[in-house]
Amino acid sequence: MKKASASLIAFLMISSPFAVFAYEKTECLGIDQKWGSNSARIRASANGFPAGPWQNALTEAIQEWNKNPSKFNFSLTYNENGVGRGNLENEVWWTDNLDAPAVAYFWYTCITGHLVEADVVFKNTVPYTYIHTKPSLMPYGGSSRPFQNTAIHELGHALVLAHENDEYNAMGQDWDHIYANGGFAFGYAGEDAGDGAVDLYGNNGATTDLAVIHWRWTGASGQYSTHDRTRLFSDTGALLSSYNDGGEPRYNVTPGQRILIELTYENNGTATRNSVPVYYYVSSNDTISTWDQQIGNAAYNLGRNTVYTTTTLVTIPNNLTRNTKYYLGAIIDPANVLAEVNEANNATYIGIHVR
């Protein structure tokens, strides 16, 4: 295989294990660096990603990126032998020789602004998991780092987005850029990274996707955004008392209490959506559906360039049993009026304990 020319400029982007538009791009001499076309082929190592669950997990990360609202998409091929840096091929593999959980290397010609190679490498001693069950995942009290989240982050570098620290973002703290309803949680590219892809590669004019998430931006740790769970407040804005219940917060409430439920809303599609309906529910389990008891509603105008975390006033029903655990939840587009590329991210929850 040919070696990359020494005249090319190489940059290294590292994924941290913790740690109006906000996305960040890669520039050189004031020129945005990107692929010369709207697609790039990624080749997966034959040894590192044979047929099976790890190959499926990498495929899933690629598919999540291909739901973005830009004209760009990745293609993926397997059984690549002789992977390595500087061979003018975009490849993915594992190694034990990294100082971070994963890295993305990419090379570009500065004046043309075009990439010529991007490689993603994962450290094989990190406790990654490809499964989606919440108790196994770091964001939900487990010990394993969700592989797909980190893969999405590094593929964002391959697209070529930089780190982000001032908005809830997959290009920041990736392991808890995640959505959940019920017993499973999934990584995704998200609104802000998708908006960066649109800036670089244009709007495809066809993608529709809305999401409601129980995570929020909390600040910056160097180049990386930090995230935490959304919360419940009194109607005067005081944070309600809570406790850790199996790795997730559960808030103490009383029947008839008026509270503010904080959630994050995203428009991951191509067009602004006005007056988007959101219904609020109380449920006996953490799978929120329209079969649950509705306790409120709201409507939001959602641009496609701003992650929107806000609170909504609801009332805890008087008919709930005291000293019992329930879940408050929300569903965006509850009547399924919009045909979306991902319907699984339209509902989420926060645990409550009725005292």
C-alpha cells in the first residue's frame, strides 16, 4: 500500500474517558477541512471486527451517523487486512498502545481543504460493551463504557468535527450522550454534531428526527462538554430531594404537588419545527407510552441548530399510591404525525417516589 505523502498535515484527536450553533470544525489557513465528496468509506480490521457483535456495534455507529441531516454519509466494509496509519485508506482497528480510550487520526492537504485519510483506533483494554442494557452502562451505574458512543464520537472526527465543550454534544463527553426509554440506552450523533455536518456538507432536505432526552449540558472539562441527568424542581424552582436508585436518580414528590420537569429537546432533522407537541405522563415503569396517564402538555419551537433544555410545569396526580415508585415521562410528537428516521428517541423518563 502507498504511504501518505510527507507534505500532508496530520492531526490527532483524542477521546476523553470523562470528561445558536456550538459545533467546532477543523480549519487550516482559515479553510474548513473536509472530504472532497459527500461520502467516505471506512474499512474495518478483519482481526478486530470479525462477523459478530463487535462488527454489529461498529455498523450501528455508522448507521447512527448516517441519520444526520447533512448530505454526508459513511460506507463501511469489513475484512480489511494490513490496517495502519498513512496508507491513504480509512480504517478502524484495536490496539493496546494508546493513552486514551480511542483516537482518530486524519490527514489533509491544507490548501485544498480536503482530507485524504482518517483512521479510528480503539484501546482494547478499555471495558467497552456493545450491549444496550442500562445496568451494564457507565451512565446508568454500570462498569462498562458504551462502545457505540465512543465510535460515534471518533467518527465525528473522521467527518471532520472537532471537540465541543459548550453544548450537550457527542463531540464532548461521549459516553453519556445517550437516550433511553425503558431498559435500554443508545448513543447517537445528536443535533449539534449534525448541524456541524450540515455546515460542512450541506443540508439533505429530507431528514426528520425529534428527540427528548434525560441528559443535559453541565459545563466544560477542557475541550469536552460535561453532562448530567435532567432534574425535577418545585414550582418555585427549588431542586427536589432525590436518592440514587440502582444507578439512576429518583425524586421525592407528594400527591397534588406542582413541579417543574427538566428535559432536553432536540431537532436532529433538516428543518425548523414550530409548535412541536410534547405530552407528559406518569407511569408505573420506565417505559413511557401513550397508554400511561397523561398529566400535561406543551409545545415548543425547535430550530435545527440549538439543543434546548428547559422545564415544564406539571402536577403529580392525587390518585397515585403513597410510598410507591413511579416515573414521570415525556413523549415528543405523541401522535406520530411526523415520519422520523428514529422513533425510539421520542420518549424518556425521570424516576419519582410518591411520599
